[in-house]
Amino acid sequence: MNGIISSAAGKVKDKMDTISKLLGYTPEKMAGDTKIVAMKIVDNAMEPRILAGDIVIARRQTDFTDGDLALICVYGMGHICRKIRCHTDGIELIASNNSYSAIHLSNEDIAAGKAFMIGKVIELRATL
């Protein structure tokens, strides 16, 4: 099942200097791409695969398929990384860590600006 979630344009600054600061260099394949964003993970919701301190790279988009890993901004929570489950009446944000409950967002919640989709995670940068 696919879901299209409205994204609030302009709320995420995706400048290459920000990515360069997070990664310590500018990846060649991303250097000219203005649709790439990077986020440092600050919680343990996606453990065991994605840990606090890891950096996820995402391509800005609003079209998601069940099981996609996405960056989302949720009112009151900030920017988070979760797996998407699409429903006809909204979406569910699923953590890998069972200590975290699923977050249910109705289409009305999204339309009201309580959350907006940043992008689909395409890469994980972890420190060994």
C-alpha cells in the first residue's frame, strides 16, 4: 500500500554544508543533490540496527510504501526516524525497539500540521 503525505515545504534546511559537518566530508554522489538531508539519531527507538549517534541520510519525498524507513517531524517530538505503515485513514510510525509504542497519525493530523514527512532514509552512517 502506498501513502502520500503532505510535506511542509521549507521547514527542513538541507544544505550540503550541514551534511558535510555531520559526516566530516561531502559525499561525491550527493554533492549536487538538493533533495538530500542528514539527521543525527538522538534516541534508541530504532535499535538494534540504528543507534543513537548514527547519521541517517534521506532523500526528500512524500510518497512512501509500507516498510519504508522515513524521517518525520512530529509536533511535540521533533524529528524522528521510524518505519512507515500506511493505512487508508493515515499512517503508523513504528519503532524497531519494542520499548516504544507505535505513533498513529490520522490524515486529519497530518493536514493540520501535527506532522510532516521529511524523506525516505536511503543510507545509514554508523561509527564503529
